[in-house]
Amino acid sequence: MHRLGFELVERRPGKLCLRSREASLCGCVDWDGSTDAGKASFLVSWLLQYHPCIDELKVDYSLYLCFRMKSLPFPILLRPTAGSDCRRTLRGLELQQTGRACLRTIEGSSRAGFELVDLDPVGGLERLRVTYACVNPMFAAELAKLLRRNASSIKRFAITDVVVPRQVNHALRYLFSCESLTVSSFGYSYGCLRSVSSVARLLHSSTELKELSIGPIANRRQIDAIAKELENNTSLAKFGVQIGAQTCSPEPVFTALQRNTTLTELRVTGCSINGECGQSLASLVRENTVLRLLTIGDAEVSEPCLVQLAAALKVNTTLEKLHFLSGILPKNGILLMNAILPVNLRRAVDAMLSMNGISELCKALCVNKTLKELLFTDIECPQESRATLARQLAQDECYNRVLLPWTEADLPGLTAALTSPLAVIDEFRLPDICHFSTTGLRPLFDALASSKCVRTLGVCIKEDPGEKGRALCEMLKVNRSIKFLSLAFEDDGYKFVEEVSHALAENASITKILLSTGRIRQSTATALSYLLANNKTAAKFFLHSRNNLCPEVVEELSQGMLQNRTIVKFGWSRDLICDNSSFPFFEAVRRNRGAMNRAVDFVVSPSLDRQCVEGFELFSGRPCLLKHLKKVTGKTEPEAKLAVAAAEYYRRDNYLLIAGIVRHSVTCHPAEATQVDALDKDCWQAIARHLKVTDVIP
């Protein structure tokens, strides 16, 4: 199955997900597109036909995209075996085809390898995702019928990167049980989204919809239709809209949500905010009493609007996070003066104006005590203006509530905030540390080493960091609060990669690691293999590389992964060739995932099953077990903790039985002191606190 690009994963105890891997098949030895696609089609169809325990299916139609395929794709059948129930229950279904694959198929130079057919038996569907650039009329009709048949069970539906067909648009309005809906068209080249009217009707009638993301919307009529329904909706908690034209203003949305009583998260992207739109945004922040997160992305916001927003923040008492994501340089509206300036001078004026607006927002934090996070991802300004802002943040003691692209001028204030017992910094990100001085970074890393509140750390390195890198590694060895580390380095051709790998191997708190690099050499693979083999806390690991990994590198990483027992999710940014070098790696991840499911089995229903107890001992005390337990059982955090505690008590109480030791048959030579054969049940429970089942060889 691995050779054909598919795998079976136990996502939940006793339930399997059959999915195509994010893999490359063209590099395999003796690879034949048509032959292997036919084998994969038969195997997947056979598994779905005879194994009802497979309740999730993910198929990438472009997996076998090549130049030697036959004219028609190979079918994947979903109909059960003859004589059985004609219904095929699937909880999750995901179909995708990349845009590049679609364009090649349109040009006739290649063919997609698969086609999912016979969707009529599919029932009980809860999650459906379609990322498919080219939807032909036949598939559109099948998809529309699938939505109608499963309208009462679908909880999450996403259709993205696609020109949504008319039949599917009409079917959207019947998804009354849907709790999360995402609808987006294929880029901007196809104009505005056609599904707005159906989504508006669903908003009007549904009482279950909690999350909605839609776009791009490119005309006022469509934005008015959505805004009208938002004004009266009482179920929606999260809403995101992408504006497809600068001439289309989100003002109606801001106005409609001013008195909304349920929406807690709002995201608006791709728009221009000025004039009346800015006033509506300020009124929203001033009057709304339930909004907790406001995100404005890829937008152009005028300076007067930022000033108005700052004034509104001084009145607001409920907003907790305000994010400005990229492309947020404000404009003052004096287009004539700005247009006649030279380019370099024009940028300087824009930057200065942007700093005025950003400064006003930061000053508002002195009055507003409920806003916990003010984020700007992109700021370009003169060094003098940036230093002025740094002095302002230090004077107002706001470094624990503002996230900016930090500069040298910010380091003293950040260090003071990290060491202050009153300031709580949950997320901390540093741009290229090579641009900072060692004298400024050393105290900062010392403060991070002893920090008990920082949970997320992001660091970027574009050249050999030298002493700064060693200071970072020393901090990572001793810090016990960081849970998520994001580390990006431009080149892996220096000793820092080896040093940071050994530091992370010693770290005892980080549960999620994201490493990004330009390329991975053999020496880097050896260092990362050491990290995988020796780290005992990470449950999720993501490795991003701009280049594909050669088999030698994958083999080296596999050696480390085979020794790891805690990583249950591993992500790659590049396709791996499905051959013998990559199979051990994927198999190790599946093994670890299975062990965590056995741990959940033991918590849900404690038994004397040694395999379940071993899995429980491995993951007990780890956040990933609680998270997975809550997902599988629906328990709350306190309920999950109580269940884990009860399972641990059962393990201690039955340790001898599970380990295969007959307590009454244990005999010792006579001695004056109390020996093992004289210990009672309470003593054995106390001993079991320090022992694992794996300590006893069966």
C-alpha cells in the first residue's frame, strides 16, 4: 500500500482513515503510472468494500498525475459488498486536486489518476471537504446529491479553490445541521463568489451554524445580503470574509455586527478601510460587547481610521485580541502630495504616518486593560520612529501585550517584561537574531530560560549565529514553559543545526516543533535523527524544506524516528518518494499513533490488557493524551483529568496481574527484615508508583 501512495491510519480507537499520502511516486524505481494507478484503484475499492471499520477517506486525485496515463481516470468504488447493507457509512470524506494538476489536465498533457464514483451509498457523513480546481458537470451533480442526502448529518463542510457549481450552490441552503461552513472560489480570476445568496439563506434559517468563512466577495449587493443576515443571526460565533475588490467595502458587515450578541471572532481580509468604513469599524469596537478576536488582514487602513479605532479601544471592555496581518501600512489620504514625491521619500512618509497610527493604538492600551494582544506582522519605518515607539512601549509597560517585528531598541523593554512578575507574555517571536547584538540577546535569553509563562517561541536565523546561537541553545535546554517552538534557518551548512538538535533532545517541555530550512544535507539529517531518537516530549513535528529530500536523508531520519515513541503527527512540506527509505518513517508514526489510541482505550475502559497499559504508561501525563481523549469521548478538561487519574489508580491496583506476577507465589529466603513476599496490597500500590509494566519482562 505504501508503494502505491496510500496508508491506513488509526485516527480514533477502532476506526481507520484510508488516505493518499502527500507523496511523490514518479521517483520510484520501475514506476508505471497507469499500472500503479490501476492497482491503487483496485486496492482502495476492495478495502472500502470489505472493511466497514474504515470511516474516513481522503483521496488526492492528482496523486498519479503524469504524462503516461490513459485517457480515463481509474474509478474508486464506494458501494458495499453484495448482500450487505446498501449504505456505506463514512464519517469523513476529503477530495482534493491541486490547481497545477487541474491546469495540466485541461491542457491535455496529463490525466488525473483517480475518480471517485458511485457516491449514492455514502451516508452518515459528518465532515466533507472538497479542494478541487476543476469540477466537471457529472461530479457536480454527484456532489450536490451527496450534500442533500447527508444534510441532516454533515457538521463541517468546506469547498475551496473551486468555481462552485450551480447545483452545489443550491444544495448549500439545505445544510441545516452544519456547524462549520467554508466556501471560497478559485482565486480572483473567476470574479465574485456565486454562492453568496445560498449562504445568506442558510444564515437566515439555520440555528446550528457556528463558523462561517466565505469569499471572495466583489460587489456591494453580495456584502449587503450577508450583512443583513448577520444582523439577526443568533448562532454564529466565528465569521471570516474575504473581499475580492478594493472598491467593495466591508462597512455593512461592521455596521451589522455592532449589536450582535453571539459573534466572538471576526476576520476581514483583502479590503480598504477608510472614511465611513473606518467609522463603522470604530463603532463596532466601541459598541459590541461580545467580540473577543478581531483580525484585519491584507488590508489598507488609513491613519485617521487607526486613530478612530484607538479611541474606540479606550471605551471597549471585552475585546481580547486585535490582529493586523500584513499589508497594513496606513495612508493619510493626501494622494496628490504623496504621488509627486520620489519613491524613497514616499515610502518614508507612508512609514511615518503608519507609525503615528500604530503609536495611537499602543497608547490606548494604557486605558484599555482587557486587550491582551495587539499584533502587527509587518511594519516598515525609519529607525528613529521605531526607537521612539520602543521607548513608548517601555514607558507604558506594554511589551507583554504588543507583538511587533522586534528591533534592537526593543530588547531592554522585552527583557524587563519577561522578568517582571506582573507581566505575562504568552507568545514571543524574534526576527533574524543575527541582526541583534550579543550584549542585547544574552540577557533576553537568560530571561527566557527562567520564564514560566512563555508558551510559544519563534526564532529566525539567516546566517551562522555563532555565540548568539549557542545562547539560544542553552536557553532551550533549561526552559520548562515553552510548548511550541518555531525555528527557521536559511541554510543548514553551519554547526548551529547540530547544537540546536542536541539542545532540543534535552528539552523536557516542548510538545510541538516546527523546523524550516532551505535544504537538508546529510549532516543535518544526522543531527535531526539524533533529535528524533532522544527527545521524549514532542508529540508533533513539522519539517519544512524548499527542496525534496533525497533517499539517503530520509533513511537517516527514519533511523531516529524508529527509536521515537512519542511523536504521533509528522508533517512534511515536500513530497517524499514512496519507497523503502520512507516506509519505516511512516510506519513509526503509525505505531506511535496506535499506542496513543490504546492509551485512550485503557482510560475509557480499564482492563488487564498489557498493550493498552503500556500505551497508557507511555502517554500518561502528556497533553496530547488529554487532547485526544477529549476529542474521542467528548469529555471536558476536568472530566478527562479525572478519567486519567482513575485509570492510573486501576493500573497501580492491578499492577502485578498486568505485569504477569503471581503475588502469592513470590517467595524469598528467610531474613530478619521485611521482604517482598510479606508486602501487602497497599505496599505494592506504593511500589507501582515507581514501576512500569515494561519494567517486567514477560
